[in-house]
Amino acid sequence: MTDTSGEVQADETDLIRVRYWAAAKAAAGVAQDELPVTGPLTLAEVLDRVLTLHPDAGLAKVVSVCSVLVDDRPVGSADPATLQVAPGSSVELLPPFAGG
């Protein structure tokens, strides 16, 4: 998509939205990030980009214990290096909650 200045702007399908919950949100310092993409990424690539965006936030430790949802589907024990995340998808990072 091109705006009135002639610059190319990412539309919603050119983004992967990453949402942070609880301790992940506190560690990242934001509720979500929108990662511009030109095609699918692996979940491992998405997580690498997230950690690059927030290198000093202690997010790596939190992410290592998070449950992950891709488009509301639990990732479980799937290998992040083999799981594809398409443009327009959302990734949710959910740390363990008290009592859960």
C-alpha cells in the first residue's frame, strides 16, 4: 500500500502482531508489537525479532517459560523452528499465571 507521500506502508496482512501478557508485557514494556514482514516467518524467527526489539528488558527469560498461541491455537511442544507464522497472524506470549 502506498500513502499520499509515495512511501510504501505495510497493511495489516503485511504484519505479524505479537501480544504480550502479564510478566511478558512488563518485561517488554509494551502490550504488543507489530512486525512488518514480506512473507511467512518461523515462530523462532518471530521470537528472535521480538528479543531484538527488547534486548535489555529481560524478556528472553520470560519468553522461555511462556505458553505460545498462534492465531488462538496453542503451539504446545511444537518446534518453533518448523512452525510457520503467516503475515496477518497474531502470536500471543502468555507467561505462567499464579495458580495456573
